Amino acid sequence: METEKSGPGSTALSPKAGKQIVLKQVTREEWAAVPRTIPNFWVAAGTWIPMGINLFLIHDQLSALALVADGLWGLVSLSMIAFAIALIFGSGRQAPWLGLGITGIIYYFQPHHSTIQTFMVVALGYYGLLSILVAASDARFKSLLRSWRREATGSLTLASAERRCFGVTKYLSPVAWNLALGALAYPAVRLAWEYFSTETSSLSDLDAGFRFDLLAAMALLAVCCLLSILRWIGSRSVGIFALEIPVDAQIGPTPLRVLGQAILIEQETWICGCRDSEKNESKKPFVDPRFIFASDFCQVHGIEAVNKLSHSEFLQIAQQPWVYGRNLTGKILYGTRQRMNIVGLTGWGSRPVAVRSPWLYGGGEQASDYYAPLAAREPLNRSKRVLKVIDPADNTLAAESLQENTREEIDRISLRSVGIDAEAVRVQGARPFLA
């Protein structure tokens, strides 16, 4: 990816093959002033807790359905569990609409003028109101993004590989897709095995439980496709463009993550021993193929190597996340004025990606490749939101508290000279702490 900038003292770069998109520089004040919305937690709770009440009211009908599925455990199956998990955790801002649809189906199959049908009318009104409130809040954010796009004065070229991040299937969590495909594969394979390994004459003779599983899995896959398509259409109503934003986990609509216990492959040297770490022998792809695990025993990036550095040498690498290993926290950003370019922020629930550029329109220091935005979700309290630290295998890392440290302290180094309002505390036999 390359950026283009015109004006006094600047030269345009010849773009690589790709698509030209506009870029808007967002000030810290603008980013902090993005209107709050209903947090995802309350959207989910406000949708699925009442849905539990709805299902409880029709428990007699569910019991009758369980008989068709060869008993309760035929109903509460792998596919049904996957269906419930994917809906609860994958529906996001569209949860109220799903609640409205499910309630409508329940209403349709109830006897006319029955107590349950009356209750479902109330539930339909509730879900309709919740859907409107969430949609209005989301529309306000989309309106702000459209205005930013109109105000954009910069541009950059988005490479083909980066454009693939915004395909129609990318608007739903990979976990939801895996649940849907896994839930579909299991009963399909079991039914195929039963059909070809027994003297079954028709599909109706196959195991009723697995047939029910297959229907549930197909319904889940259909819902996933519908959600992904609707989100893709919603993103196109805003358009794909770039934003240059401040790197601060406590403001703005997008949380941030940083890779800890990781080393950028480009930072390896000929005497680096990080690649020899057993963790790098995993066959599972890392969350970012540009990184590998940093070894605590490496001659360049290991614990002993870091602790032997002089103060001036340490300050030269103090901004690098790998220095602190699993002791890395959001304090590494305190006081810094780092910025990053992101592409693909098109509303709540969207999944923007970070892109590098030779310079920043707003000046300042560009955040390293270790940092990236997460999906745009409103937390319960933005000021309490923290920088998420993960390792290359996508495991969340929890830093040890300095107060709990029992190792001998080597020294304390103020990091203010490199723009960080914190100090590094080096200890024997462990990575430095940030205090």
C-alpha cells in the first residue's frame, strides 16, 4: 500500500496496482467525540434474555418437537448448540431483528387469541422498538462516517490483497462460519454413512435426530449468509475509505490489539534464535503470518539480552512491544501521539484493518505493525477499555502485576524521553514491567 499526497514540499508516489481510495485525517478530538451507542452487551442481553422467556412459554411445544427428534437430547444436539452459540455471539447489532423474526415465527404457529399469542404480540412490539433504537443509533454513526468520507482530502492506493479483506464473507466472525460449517458437516456425514452402510430404502428411514440436526445446521448457515450479506450491503452504503486515527484504546469506536511475545520476521538477524522456539513449530497458522514467537532465550531478543542493555540502548527499543513479552500492557501507549491508517470502518460491527504508509498526513509517529484495530464495538465504558494483548497464536495475554513480582529489581528507566509516560522496571530472570 502506498499513499499519495500533493502540496508544497511533497512528491506523489507512483501507486502500485490496486484501487485508489480517499483518506481522512481524524483529529484526537474528533475521534473521542464519536457518539456512543447502545453497547453490544446490552443489545445481546436485551434480545436473548426475553427470547429465553419466549421459549419457556412454549416449552410444551418444544417437548413435542423433542419427541420427533428422538427425545430431548436429540433436540439439544451439536447442531442446535452451535446454532444457539452462533446466534448469541455472532448476531451483533442485527440481534433484535433476529429476535423479531423468531418471535414472529412463534406467533404464527400459536392458536388464535391464545394467551401465548397475546404475549407474542407484546414481544413483537418490544423487539420492533429495540430494532428501531439500534438502527437509529447505527445510522447516526454511518452518517458521521459519510461526512468524513466527503471531507477526505488525502488518498492512498489499496493493494488487491488488502481489498480481499472486505469480501462479502468477511463481515461475519470466522468463528460463526466455522460453527455453521461444522454443524452442517457432522450430521451430513453421519446421514451419508447411515444411508450407504445400511439397507435404508428412503431418506425418511434415516435417523430422525440427525435429520433434525441437518435442518438446524442449514438454517444456521442461511442465517450466517443473510447476516454477512446485509452487513456487506450496509458497508457499501458508506463506502470503503481510509482514516488516519490516534492510537488510543480508551477513545473512539474501535478497540485496539497488540501482539505480545512476538517478533516481526523482518526484525530477525542472523544471530537471532527466536525461530528455534518450540512455539514456532505449531502447524496452526498464526494470527498474522508476518510474526513469530519471540524467544526468551534469544541472543538478541531474549530476557538476558534485554537486561544487559545500557539505559541508552534500552531506550532505543523501548517502544517495541516484544521487549516486554507477556508483561506488555496498554501503558506502552501512555502519552504517545502515535497514529495509524485504517481501512474498512463502515459502521458498528465492521472490521477495519491497519495499513502502512510512508508518511502520515497529520505528522507524528506511525504505529508499528504490532498494533491493529479490532471490530468496532461499543463497550460499557470507553474510558475503562484496555489494549488487548495477544500472542501470535491468538491467545490473550494477561500481564503479571509489578506488585506481585518477587524477583530482584535491576533498575528503573524513565521512558518519557521516547514519548511514553511510564517507566520500565527491569528484573532478574524476566521481561521488564511497565509502571
